[in-house]
Amino acid sequence: MRHGCAPSADNSKYRLGCYFCNDVVAPENSMRERTLDQQCTVTRPGLAPIAASMAVELMVALLHDRDKHCAKAESIGSRGGGSLGIIPHQVRGMLSTYTLMTPTTPGFDCCTACSQAVVEEYRKTGFDLIKCVSSNTSYLEDLTGLSALRAKADDADVDWEVDDSDEDLDTAV
């Protein structure tokens, strides 16, 4: 995964998301109370050199592009691409099927890592932001507006229609 340009008024519409843009919670200890096979940092040993070589290729492609790290994301099969081919936002691989995909995720306005609110607060307060986040677990969610977004979602009055009948189930073996 690559990061695009820093959040600004110029690129807010096309800003690429970071690793945390898909989360609606602040980062926490992802290895607590998990077995070894459930921890997200465990990979197959042969995969590390493959991932490293793809990261180098992505970096070199970005360095050769005229827009550098602000280059638009492209997917497998797109006709664009620079002199070294397409420049994806991220490359995801499934080792069990030996396949790759190149999804693109836009930046999330309430991201607890790269949103404009976090970037501006860090520029203003520096390491004091890290101290606040370390001592107050809800600080980032409050700063980015993520707390308000989740509260709004919880307050939403959704009328779900539930069908408990088995009529549509195919029970043939």
C-alpha cells in the first residue's frame, strides 16, 4: 500500500487512503488476546521477499512518474500507466490461489492517522499529540470526528424488515 499526497483542499477529492482509512476505530493493540494464527503480523516466510520486491517496484515507478507520490492510482487492466506500467494504490495477494488484485481506497475524512485534523494537530503540537493519544484512548476519535460519526450512526432510526420464513431457501441436496 502506498500513501498519496498529504490531505489538503487541492486533493481532498482524490486523496488515497492510508492503512487506517478503512477502520472506524482508533488503533489499538491488535495482538492482545489473540492466538498466533490470528495475529495480523504473522505471514508465510516466503512471502517477505515477494512483498519487499513489489514495494521496491512500486517505489521506483513512483519516482519515475511526473506526479511522484501524487500519481493517480491505477488497477490491473487499466490502460494508463507510466513508463514502468501501472501505479496501483495497493497490491493484495492471495497466496492460496496465487492471485493479485489492486484495489483503490479513498482517504477517509475521519481517519485517525492521516485526516486533515490529525495532520494539523501534529504540526501544531508535535509530540504533545502523541502524549495526549497515549493517555486518553478516545482523544483521536474525538479529534477526527469519528466519535460523532459513530454516535450519529447509532442514533440513526433504521427500520429493518426481517423475513424469518424459509420459503426462499433451497433445501435440495
